[in-house]
Amino acid sequence: MLFFSPWYTGKEFEASFSYTASSEVQIALAGDHKGDLFSRKKLLFTRFSLPKTLQEQHVVLNVPYISRNVCGVRIEVLEGENFTISDLVVKGKSKSCLVDWQKDLVTLDNVKINGEKLLTDDAAAAAFPVRIKVKRVLNYGIFSAALFTAFLLSVSFFFRVKVVPSRQLFFVTVVIVVMLFPVMNMDVKSIVSSENRFFHKFPELTAKFPKEFESFLGDRFFCRNKMIKANRKIFDFNLFSNGTLSGNGKAFYGKDGWIFSKGFDSIAMAQNHNRFTEDELKECARRLDEIADEFHARFNAPVFVVLMPDKERVYEEYYPDFLLKQRSHRQSRLEQLTDYLRKHSKVTVIAPLPQLLEMKKSQQLYYMGGTHQTPLGAYISALEIKKAVMAKFPQLKALPENISRWKTARNGDVDAAMQLGFQNPEKELDSKYLTALSPVFIHRHSLRKMHEIPQMSLQTRHFVSDDKSYQGLRILTVADSFWLRISPFMVPLASEEVYAFYGSGQDFVFEPFAKQIDEFRPQAVIIESTERFLHRFLTIKYGE
């Protein structure tokens, strides 16, 4: 489902509605600044879980954004039965919105807006209420005036006020008003925050009332979202930090010239702020088990899940110290998900973090100016993957050598440097950013054909090993850009490989190329994701 405004609307949207559902509903939201929402290209999806309810629940969803200007928002109903929507309001700065959808991506059965079932046409228009901007201006004005008044009165009380009852009474009255300020304009109904959780409900009058009421008020106090955003901006400017970030908002310098990206909440990831809840871990395991059962039933193919660490995790010694001091937990969500899946899932989990941490003591495994691994880092990761695959296929013991030697080559990854503002990194950066040890291969993959799936911005590539003397496996790989560097090292273990490339954190969806999978008949399946995109295991699905 797509709510789209033909004009730029500022930084974000807010969608609010009441709903009922006879089962749990999964909603995915993404903001867009290119008017290309149906392609899912470069969209950063956030997943919300709405519980089953037969009585109408009111929710407010803060839609994520990936640029300073958002021209549309995409809402996908991923799962849910008898899901109805009423009182839908899409809040932005434009005067109107359009509702549109694409039938092959979203099933609209049992979805209603304001009591009317959506049509099956390709598009339809709807008018949404517009919030008056005057109210927002008044809120800001009252908020600023109250804080300023409280400051002046505090100064007056401590330095000028004498023991005069009338003045004391006036001061106490103002203080009470300021104390009540947080409860102004509160939404006491159930709402969902951008933290993917329901806020605390108003507590019952029990012994736990004070503590539960504090949680209730902490979720809903007046101007809460505005204060959180203001705090984030202050943090970005480092006005009250113990260090500074030298960068342009998209990337920054760490120690010794190392460049780190700020994209896709990488700072929060490095600080372990985005850990999975217990329910989310169970959901990841459940969905991966369904995938494993599907491939076992169809092709008797085992499923391997590769969890790749990002550069911040392996080279944290080059990350700014003042950022790492703000870690909320010792264990990262990468380690958290690895431990959980190994205990509670049918898939084989491969997490080469320990091997990379050991090898980095003697060799550079990630590029200083990029986000990806060097060829040597990819090689270390590939060794762990091949070891796990060969344990399932003991007949593949005598693999021929695939590398004759290593040499220093100019092949640097500079995506983080380009985010930092370098226009021509090849000329502007020192050679240490651009060179790394590279292999001289004996055997390679050759590209047989490539399929494009435009509506998903998805490419599938069919590789065939040049080594005809050894019969390896037909491997299906669902992965992101890290696999581009790992794939060459899989020869000749993979005599054929279909590689479905998902970039920029796209959801893993098998259905668009299910026919190609059936024709390929894989003997093994590898699903790889880097650390910053682990949330897509919450939505992974084979399809029909």
C-alpha cells in the first residue's frame, strides 16, 4: 500500500489509524524521496508488529526516512487475517495524498479504509484530513514560553524573592503549571512508536501504580518526539560529548584515517543499541525454519545462514572512543542472533567473526575507506563457509586449489570515502586506501546469464565454474554486496551458482524468482546478510 504526496513534504510522515485483526499483523513502512516506491529501490523498511484485536486499537506510526525530503511513504501489509483500517490519517506538510498499490507486491484482500473495501484497480485516489499548522505553531510557542518562564522564575526565586506569602503562592502556582506541562496534549490511546512497540497503557490503581504511571508518562509526555529529535541533533553536533566527529553527516573519520559510514544506523549498531527482543529472535528462527523446511521438501537442500560482521565490529579499535563508551550492552545483535539460531533453529549458522578478529592481527581484512572486506577478508570468510558446507557433503573432500598466489593490487573499496565527500577517490586518497592483497585465481566463475526483476530492483546472476574436471554443487545464494567478494572463492565447491543480489537492506523475498529456483534445483542454499541488515530475517519469506 502506498501513500504518496506529489510534493516534497519535509522530513517524515506520520500515519495513524484504528484497526482490527483476527491474527497478528505485520506492517512494513518505508519513506521515499525519489517517487519510486514500487521498485523498493533504496528503501529503508521498518517492521511493526500489531497484535490481534477484535476491538479497535488506535496506532500512530512514525515512518522512517532516508533523506531530508520525503515525497511518499510505503506501507505494506505483510501478514494478517481480516485486517481492517478506519480513521486513516496520513500526516505530512502537503495538502493531499494519494493511495496507490501494486497487486503483485501487496495483497489487499480484507483491507478496508474508512469502512470501504479497496478496489482492485491499479490505483485510486483518496482525500485525507490535513492537520492545521497553527496548532503546531501554538504548541511550539507554548512549549518555548513555558520553559523560558520557568527559567526566569527560578532565577527570581533564588536571588530576589523575599519571604512574602503572595509571591510564594504565585511561584508555587507557576511551578505546578510547569510540572503539569508534560501531560498537555497527550494521546492516552494505544500508540506504536518508531521503536516498534506499544506504549505503556494507563495503569490500574494498585501498589505498582506510581512506577507504572511513570512509564506511561515517560512514553507520552508532551513534545516527546521533538525532544528526542532535538537530542539526536545535539548528539550529531557533539556539543556535549567527550569527542568530535569529523565528517559531513553521512560518514566520519575514526582513528588513524579510517573512514566509517553513518548509514543505516551504523552508530547505534556499533553501540549495541539495536538488539533483538526475545519475540523477534523467535520470529527470525521461525521464518528461517520455514525456509529450511521448504527447500528440504522441494530439493532436499540444506540451508546455511551466513552472518557477516560489519567493519565497525571487527575494527572497533579505530572507532571513536566516546561513541563506544555509550554502548548499552556488551553483546551485539550479531552475536545475539548467532547464539539464538544455533540453539533454536534448523539452519546451519556460519558467523566468521572470531576468525576475522584473529586474522586481523596480521593482515588488513576491511578497507580503510570503504564498508566492505578486502579480498583476504572475503577469503577468510569463504573458508568458514566452505568448511560448514563440506561437513554436510562429505563427498566433497578433495577440492582442488583455487588460488596460485597473492599479490598487492589496486582494487580499493571507497564507498565510505565517497559518502564523506570525496569526488574522485582514486586521485584524492592515499594509496593505503586503494591497495590490498588480492588473489591470482586458478579457477573462476563465468557468467552464463542474468535475470532482472525490475519491480524488486533485484538481479539474479547465474555463474558456472570454469573447472570442468570437478563436479561441485549447485548453490543458490541469497545475499548482499559482501557476497560479491566471497563468491569467487567458492569455486570449485560451487560448480554452478545462482546469486540473487539484494542491496541497501532490501527484504529477502524468494517469490519473484521462484520459477528460476525450480529450474535450477539447488543442492544447497546460502543466505548471507551483513550485520546492519539483520532485521530482514524478521520478514524473510519463500512465498507461494
